Amino acid sequence: MIYKNIILIITTIIIFTSCASKNQEEYNKPALYWYNKMLKEISLNQLDKADDTYTSLESEHRKSPLLPSALMVIAITHMDEEEYELAVYYFNDYIKRFENNSLQDYVRFLKIKAKFLAFKQQFREQKLIDSTLSDIDKFTLSYPNSSYIYLVKTMQSRLQMAKASLDTEIAGLYDRKDKPKAVEFYKQKAKVSWSELETIEDVSVSWYRYIFE
């Protein structure tokens, strides 16, 4: 009986010690520790934990040479998982933090791509269309010789067609309500976005994705 009680006590101590070690808060670790931990969590598809680990790296080692790489990895991982808002958040952080980095055009391209792929419903995301087109305009002015310029311009064309389609759809709605002035306004607006409206095909599923697949 005494032997069983001893075993029970030892087992209880081991369980509580194990739980305490798991719940113990980690801090004040080397940058390489956080970096490797983040990579391991990404490999296990534990992105929430990877986000927290990146935050620890960024908080404790703001000038670490590992930070640009870590930020790029976490951003691209979220984009690959179709978590585009988070990806754009991290890309924006990279652009601000490492303004003179030689990868600026690549990171800005990835940000545009993430926003482009974020479209789900063509006729309900006017703000996202305008925001992405604005980013594209800045990119083409700042990096006219970038190796990504043709992909960016392809996205620009498709977004302009999407915007023209939206304005054409609105014109149709006003036409059904017998409001000719509004119809003409939106038809002209559509032509500004894409002059050859007759070349725009009806929207199909994943109309925007094929250039990256």
C-alpha cells in the first residue's frame, strides 16, 4: 500500500512538472532560437504559434539580421495558406522597416499579388480593386525595369477589366430603373477603365488566379 502511494505521488509530481514546463513563459532567448522555433512551427502548420514566435523575435531582437528573413517567411507562408490580409500586413511591415532593402520591388510585387488573389466576388470589392490599382500605379512608376513588371501589368489589366465590368453592371441596374443619365455616367466610367468593353468576357470561377497557377 505504501509502495502504491509512493508511485502515485511520483506520478503526480511528474505530471505537474511537465505541465508547468509547458506553460512556462519563454522570453529573453537568442534570435536564432526564435527563428528556428518559428520555422519549426510553420513546418508543423502551427501558424498562430509561428505568429507569436515571430513577435517574440521582433520584440527582443529588433536589429537582428534574421528579422528580414523571418518577416518574409511568415508573410509568404500566410499568402500560401490564402490568409491574404495577414500576408499584406506583414509585407507592409517589411516595406516600412527595410526601406532600403534590395528586395523592395519583390516584396511590393508580393503584396500586390496577395491583394489580387484576395478577390472573391468581383462585384462587391470595389475598394480592394481601387487600392490594388493604386499600389500598381506606384509600382510601375518606382520600378519600371523590375523583372516583375509584366506580371504586375497583367494584374493591372485584369483589375481594370474587373472595374469596367462592375461599372457596366451598375449601368445595367440603372437602365432597368429607367435612369438614362446614371446609365450614361457609368458607361463612360467603364470605358475609362477599359476602352474595349466588348472584349471583356463574362466572369468565371477563379477568373483572376490562372496567371499564377
